[in-house]
Amino acid sequence: MSLLLSPVDIAGLSLKNRVVMPPMCMYEVHQEDGLPTAFHKAHYGARAIAGVGLIIQEATAIEPDGRLTNKDLGIWTDAQGHSMSQMVADLHVLGAQVGIQLGHGGRKSIDAKDPIAPSAIAYSSDYKKPREMTQADIERIKEAFVAAARRADKAGYDMIELHGAHGYLINQFLEPQTNHRSDSYGGTLENRFRFLKEIIESIKAVFSKPIWVRLSVTAYDETGVQNTLEDYQQIGRWLEELGVACLDISTGGLMDVRPNIPIHGGYQAPFTAKMKESLNIPVTAVGLLNSPELAEYLLQNQQADLIQVGRGLIRNTNWLAEAAEMLRDHQFKVYNNSYQRGQVR
Ligand SMILES: Cc1cc2nc3c(=O)[nH]c(=O)nc-3n(C[C@H](O)[C@H](O)[C@H](O)COP(=O)(O)O)c2cc1C
């Protein structure tokens, strides 16, 4: 039996295998009301039927202006939470565990009327210049995260992932190039971490299931001062102390630059391994992990605890069944007998 397709307990989350569908925005909310549509139910349902252990719902905004675009999902109203609860219940019936990525785009919220950020610095000339957040804005956004977490709890999600990566609001607070604040939320690493820390402390009071954080552990930016990997290892240790269950290690997105490393299968995995070395909590790897052998290698060599397959699952819903065949894992069962018949070529 492969590790990839065998069950695991990740800090209180019982998963039937180690394949995770990472959050991927689908921009399919055509009514611009943040509500899941027939598309979302079918899209996630198909991956649940395909056997994905944990599905993390795409970045879901905690307030309207925190959406990346107006076609994103949102969980700033009870009606949105209620609609998601029906989708979550169906996904549970289909055998998947379901998480939700909560996020705020900050200066990268392209459709926001009044984009906010730690400092008034635009992402690029194509984006509006954001307004520097006041203390009142910080309190309001923290409360919006708490209200969203409460709704996520009521909707039955099995975990929450805070989107601290890809240059969105939390990432903007963490990094010195996007955070020039002179109050207690800017300056030292510890100060820049404060916003994320306070969000976690507040949502823990309303969400008792696992809380994960996604981090971009390099900004790939050689033109300015950026957090180092050692800084992120420190942030990881602080997150561990706060009771965060798992770290989802990604890279990039902070600045308008392309990665300055070759992009090949598993290109982000060395970052994951480095984060894992300095932590006691599990980590997930993501980024062109389409080869089941590579995924299995990372798990066997303890470079990651879970494997996320994003574009691979968009392209090929049958990814897990094919992985089982490739890894000669005879324990893996497709959804039902009819699906089994579909595997015969
Ligand atoms: C269409 C699309 C939408 C994405 N949306 C999100 C998102 O909502 N939140 C997030 O953290 N990452 C997002 N990502 C990044 C993916 O979660 C993942 O990290 C990335 O695609 C690399 O993994 P892969 O090579 O397996 O696709 C998105 C990626 C794609 C392709």
C-alpha cells in the first residue's frame, strides 16, 4: 500500500488518504453574490467521488471588498454560510473531508471599491492604490474573519485554512516591502506577524476544529528586502505555538515578479522540506506534484505529510485511480462498482 493513498490523522483530521485538492478560485459566481452555484457543487462533488481525501474550497472572501474579483465565493453573510452547508453535507456523503480557505485580497482585490492594505502601495500600475488600514479597519477585518469562521463552523467544514500566501492581505502584513507601518503591526517580524496572530487567537474561540495557514515562504524578489526562509521558519514556530494544526507551504505572489528558479515538477517541495525541518506540526507540499511517484517519494522521505494536486485534478478527475495503478496500490477503491467497470480499458 502506498503512503499517498493510505489514511492519516493530521492533528485531529482523519483523512482517508494524503491527497488534498488545494484551494483554487473558479470565478464562477456570476451573480456576484458570493453564493456557491451549480458549478461549485458539481466541481467539488466530482473530486469527492474521485476519492480526494481533503478538498479545500477556493479562497472565500470574508467581506465583499476582500474578494479578488466579484466572481469569488464569499462567506460574509449567514445566507452564504447556509448555502455552503448544503454543499459540505453533500461532499461528506460522497466521502471527502472539506475545508474552506478564508481570505482577503487586500491590495490585490482588483474589483474592490475601497481596497485596503497595511500600507498604501499599489501591487502594480494595473491595480488601484490601496488605502492604508486604520486601527479600526484592523479590528473590523479581524471581526470579519471571526464571523466567517463561525459561519464555517456552522456550515460543517472540517478545517479552516487562512490564506496567508500569494501576496494577499495577511501576506502583505508579513512582508517588509508591503508593510511600512510605524505602529505595532509594522517594523519587526514579530510586529508584522501580529495581524495573523490576532486573527488566529480570535478565530480559535469560535472554531475548535483544525486551523491551517498557507504561507508563501519566498517572494522571489531580488530588488528589495524580503522575509527570508529563516523568518518563515520563525513564523512557523510561532504558528505552531498558537496551535495551528498544519502549514501549507507555497511561494510567490507578493510582488509583480516571476519566480527566479526553474519551474519543474515539485519545484516548491524543497521549501516545504526546509519548513518541515524546523517544525513539529505537519506540512503539505504543493506545486506541480502531478507525478504520483514524486508525491510518494516526498512522503516516504518525510519531506511532506500531505500532497496537494491542483491543476492535475482540474485536468484529470481520475488522478487518484491512475496514481493507484501507477503505484500498484491495490487497496485503493474507486467510488463504486460502476466506476470500477470504467477503469477497464
Ligand atoms: C485556477 C487556479 C486558481 C487558484 N486559486 C487559488 C486560491 O484560491 N487560493 C490559493 O491559495 N491558491 C490558489 N491557486 C494556487 C493553487 O492552490 C496551487 O498552489 C497551485 O496551482 C500549484 O499547484 P498545482 O501545480 O498542483 O496546480 C490557484 C491556482 C489555480 C491554477
